[in-house]
Amino acid sequence: MERLGTGIGWRPEIADAVEAMPGIDWVEVVAENVCPGHLPDSLRRLRERGVTVVPHGVSLGLGGADRPDPGRLTALAERAEALGSPLVTEHIAFVRAGGPLTASPQLEAGHLLPVPRTRDALDVLCENVRIAQDALPVPLAVENIAALISWPGEEMTEGQFLYELADRTGVRLLIDVANLHTNHVNRGEDPAEALAELPLEAIAYVHVAGGFERDGVWHDSHAHPVPRPVLGILADLASRVSPPGVLLERDENFPAPAELAGELGAIREALREGRARATATPGADTAGADTAGRGTRKPGTPRLGTPAAGSAPARERLGLAQAALLSALVAGTPAPEGFDRVRLGVQARALAGKRAGIVAKLAPELPGLLGATYRTEFLAYAHGRPMTGGYRRDALDFAEHLLCSGRLEARVRREVRTWWRERSGPVPYSARPAVRLARGARRMLLGR
């Protein structure tokens, strides 16, 4: 695996700081946020300096019951080629459910949700990963995610699940140590045990990020400083293997450049601490290049093997389970049996809050018009109204809901209506009466 070094997640808000920051070997960019033909000037300058840029996808849904969408795979491949990337990354998660497979409405989570660690889910995931690998021009690495909830009836630990995935597909792993900490707090899973079970030689790189705890639940916010426990897990990982790359993620509440540089310094120190610990341990090997550092299957644990011919039954079972869970989270249907209803409520509120935040970024005019009532109005709209067409469609649906609510004062209603008209049609809305009259006449003549 190519050595990447120390990197940071590139975001438009900190583009200037990233360019000026010393010691940045590479950056990661959210794949869906860049257009191959119109790369931001900052990214182009970084590439010209020889800084590696890796696209990180968030919407493929490799852990979903459906096969990966060819259009999304093509888009991810185009970004890898445009950026000259040595690999692309995605998540072990599902982001949508329902549709033809389950004969139910397709629902969008708008966020990464955990897949059950079962044989059905593993078989489907392995097949989806192979499909993605065949469609991409560079190697794929997949990331373990943070979770607020646990699936009932799981058959493997996280480490065993990731081991089998890498063993059966040859896919690389993007290990997020912050997510291991999140799952330790929220699901009682031991990070050290997960690291001990991983195929360490499969690691492509490592994510490090911050979060916060509220009422006993850890939220992987990417908007807070990296806490000491996460750095401790990174040091533990570095004592077992020398990761090819380590990257700091920050998505919101961006601090001053000096604070970001300080967090990168803390990451480098954790890596040094881990290497020193390995050196002090007789027989330790952190090269990460041979199977001596590989996680091992526990004695008596059966090998799961390759998926049986024909994955349709597994996809159907997984699809029904995921649709039931997502419907409970975003459409207010009853919680599936075996789930913690309190945690489902926490997850549902987190999904609605994320929707509100992303819609505010994509359509800043709406919170600008609504002011302090924006979040309350959006959460009331989102309750029982699942997202079905992505965040841009969600913004339009929210505006339409506001116009139908009858709660807006006249001035705000006029401005929201104008905003909605300008963005909801196939062509931009025109304020000129002659243009509107001509378009209306054309629609009548064409019978539409």
C-alpha cells in the first residue's frame, strides 16, 4: 500500500489554512462535493504541489440490500481519475432502503447507518464490494462506521466482520479509531479487541476525529477536538502496525489554523508513542507488510467461507430488515423487535438534526428567511416525512410544506414562494410577465 503520511480532510471553509499548513502530505475530499470538470482552485494547487488527494464517498451504500448503483459508481470513478488518486474510499453502511426489492417506498437515511454483523449482511456486502471493485479504476478501501444503535441477533464482532470482509474480497480497510471509541461508549465494544482481530496488513489508512458525549451517548460530530481516548486507540493501533496514512477529519465548527495544527501534532505524538511502545515490546512488528501482524480468528471460530450461489434470498431478508429499521427512524413506524427504543429515538433525532443542518447549508436562503424558527419548523416538517430524493429535493419539499402550512407572514411567504419557483421547475423562474406568459402558452400548445 502506498505510504500517504499525515493528512487532513479538505473542506472549502479551511482550504486556505490547509494550503498554508506545513507537514500536510495528503488530503481527503468528500467525493460528492466535487465536480470532476470544475475542481476548486485550492485542490488544483495542492495537486500541482504533489499533494495526494483521495475521494471519500458517502452515498454509495455498499452495506445496503441493493446492488451498488452504476451511476454512483461511475461518478466515483470519474472523481478518482480527475484527482489522480491512488485509491477511493467508502463506508460499510447502508444509506437507503425499501424500493422494488421489498415492494415498499424507497427511503433515504441521509446518513450512514450500521449493517447487522450477520452472515446474510456479510454475503451481500462482499458481493457489493466486488461489484464496486470491478467498476473502479483504482483500489477501494472501506471504513468502519460509528453507531448509536445495535442490531439484535448479531453473529460476529466488528473485528471478525472486517476480517472476513477483507479476507473474502481483498478490499482495503479504512480504520476510523474515533468510530471504535464511539462504539465502545455506545455499544460496549472493546477497541483493543477489535484491533486484535483486524487484518492489519489490509489497512489503507486511518481516520481520527472528535465528538462529544451527552446523556451517556457518544456523538461522532467531527466538530470537536480529538479526545484523549481516541488518541489512545491510535497509539494502540500504531503499536501493532505502522499505518500507511493517518488523517484528521473536521467537518464543522472549524477552529483557528493553529488549533488544527495542534491536533495534527497530537496525532503525530500518538503515532510516536505507539511506535515506541512497539519497540519496547520484544518480538513486536509494526511493518504492516506481512501476516505476522494480522488479526487471527479465535480458536473454534468457523470460517464463514464464500457466499453461496445466488444471493437473492439474503438480499431480500436484509432488505426487509433494513427497510423496517429505516422506516422506524424516519417515518415513525413501530420499532422492529429487539431494538432499544430509547436509542432508536436518539438516532431518529440525530438524523432529523442532520437533515436540518445539511438543508441549511444547501439552501441558506431558507434559514435566512425563517430566522430563529428555521430549525423548529424543519424538525416539525421532518417528523414522519422521510427523505426520498436527496437533500436538494428535501429543501424543495420543505419549502412547499411551509407554503402549505399557512403559518408564514405575508412577506416571508412571498419570498419563500419565489425561492421555490426559481428552483422547482426545469428552467429558472422568470419575474418578467412576458416570459412567464410565453412559457405558459407553450405548455398549453404542447398539452403539458
